[in-house]
Amino acid sequence: MSYRASPRSLLLGLAVTAALALAGTTQARAEAQLLIEAATGKVLHAENATYPWYPASVTKLMTAYTTLRAIKEGRIGFNTLLTVSRNAAAQQPTKMGFKAGTRLTVDNALKMLMVKSANDMAVAIAEGVGGSIEGFADMMNANARRLGMTESHFVNPNGLPAENHVTSARDLGILARALIKEFPEDDSYWHIHAIQYGNRVMRNYNSLLDRYPGADGMKTGFICASGYNVVASATRNGRRLIAIVLGAYSGAVRAQKAAALLERGFNSGGLTWLTPSLGTVDALAPIDAQPPDLREEMCGGHRRKPPAEDNDEEQVDAGATATGDSGSAQSFMLSSLRPPNGKFVLGPPVETEPPVVVFTGPPDHPDKVQTAEPRSKKKKRVAKKETGEKKETAAKKDGAKTAVTHKRAKHAAKPKVSSAN
């Protein structure tokens, strides 16, 4: 899609540049950001980019990479059937919720993994491709080493909390570029807007896909310890950028910040002289440190809404207040990103593509979808059934009474006969 920046957008890009530069001098709270060019790996913005971080469900980008490598090497195929084990079925939400023994193709599992962020599908893939979670984690770590992701170590395929399960914005940038460069024919997996299973439609947690011009990937993630993470990509005029935000206060703020980074990159493409050269993503120097634990900030009792992947709070001041710094550079940065109409660079959600249909079973004989009946519908059906049964019972009683009445009337109508003595 061709996109030309307007004068207003260019001014916005300059505002972003100034605001982000100010934000970099005064950190209100733990957060990491990175903006790079997909083709060259050139770093356009970096903030705590080499600081270790818990990846949460962004882990699934490595799960997808490892699976696609196995397919490319001929060890499995897109139509290879995976079986949902008891271990996979027992994973914590978010998940598809299939029963143990359910079979589905690698293709369908990948779609559910990337859109629904299904933890049960991650384990089904890991066990089907690597033999076990541990075996698949070894494959993930081997791929990380080969790609130069020196700050990453993976313990599981879904990103559920684990002490030694870490990465960094730098490493995620390297991984995102590898996915784009090595698997261009599979690019659709990380920009599916929604999937449909039976009558269930599940939208991608990456709201940029429906709200930011040119957005085409990739994955979100959230656990209390990590905050709200996203690896986002977008393309304009043939130029693709990758924005990474780790530790945002909510899903909405995560999307806003990623969009602001992308906007900055697209609108200042000819003004790179305003910022010093930062080299390429692989040349960023790693930091030896422990990842921040944002549990209290993200999941403490001060939250207006319960922490969840789809939390849409936009009040970043609440996060700053929790750390005692409500007048922070972070708040200034976000307020500076508002154009004259008062809205962020994200537009309203737009229905751009129909949901992609997914299914269980083999591709030539899909399983019949067994969907749970909604409770409201079930209540109505049960109430209707009970009402019908009551009416039927009442009708039977009325019929019985009528029959008795007719019998008595008939008997009373007969003439009395005297017995002869």
C-alpha cells in the first residue's frame, strides 16, 4: 500500500523525535524500546534495547521460527498432524481449549498460536516438532545462538512465567528480521487479523493490524513480570520498519507507543541527520543484568482494570503515579504525540480482512466443530422446554379431567332400572 506523509504527519514525526529524546533522559519506569529497518537492521531508536526482559507470549515468534525451520529442513510439513496431549490441554489460558487427543495440522496450530496466542497450541507444536517441551526448547536456543541472540534463553514455547526465560529488545529485533528474511512466503502468519473456529471469531491482540496504516505484524505478549510487550512491523512505500516495546502499562499504551515509533521512522526517513548513527541491531552491546520484575506495577491493586492481554487502558499517568512520578517525561511524550484532533496516531478499528477459517482434524476430513452453547441461549432453550413440558402436563391433566367429566355425564344420562324382588 502506497502511503505519502502529510505535512501534519511530518510535524508529528518531529514531535515524536523530540519527545522520545526527552523521554530517554528521564525514565519514569522500566521500559525498553527499539526501532529498526527490516532490510538493513539499521537502528533508528534504542532505549534500554539490550536490557534483559521477560518476553511473555512474544516468545511465540521463536516458536514459529523454530517450526518453520523444521518445515524448511523437511522434518515436518504444514499438513503434519499434531496431537493435543494432556499436558497441552492443561496449559493456562489463553488457549483454544481442545480436549486431549484432538488432532490438527501444523498450519492450523500456527494460525491459532499467532492470533489467539494459544498456549495449548504452543505445547502441541513443541511436543510434535521437538518430542517434548525440553527438546523443543533446546531447538529454540540453538536457533537463538545461530542468529546471534546472545541475551536470550528459552525454557518453554509459550512464554508463561519461568525464571530463566529471557530475551531483550535487541534479540527480538534480530529474530523479527530473520522471520521476515528467511520466510517471506510465510509472512501471512504474523499479520492475520482474525481466525474463525466454528462460530467463534477470535481477533488478533495486535490492534495495530486494524488501526495503523501499513501494519503487517507481528506478536504481542503479557505477563505480570514483563508488562505489555509487542514486536510490531509496518510497511510504507516499500520500506518496512520493526518497532519493539517492552514493559508498557497496558495493551492500548503498548499499541500507541509502537505506532509512535513507527510514525517517527516513516516521517523522519529523510531527516536522519537529526539523530546520531546507532549502527545495526546486532552491533548493540548486551548488558549483564537481571530482567526487571514489574509484577507489582502491572498486577497490583492500583489497576483500574484487571491485568489481561486485552487491557485497553490509555491512562499512562496511572502507571507513573504508581511509581510516584506523575509529571514524568513519559507522560509528556505521550501527550506530545497527540495531533490537533486530540487522538493518538492510531486510527479507529477498521474491518480490513475477513477471519481466516481454522479447524481440527486432517485437511481433507476436518472435524465437525463441537461448540459450547452460550449460557444465555441455553437458559432460553431450557426455559422454553420447561414451559412446553408444563403446558403439556397441564394439557394432559385437563384432558383427564374432561374425560372423567364426560364419563360421569354419560353415566348420569342413563335411565335407572328397578330390581324385581
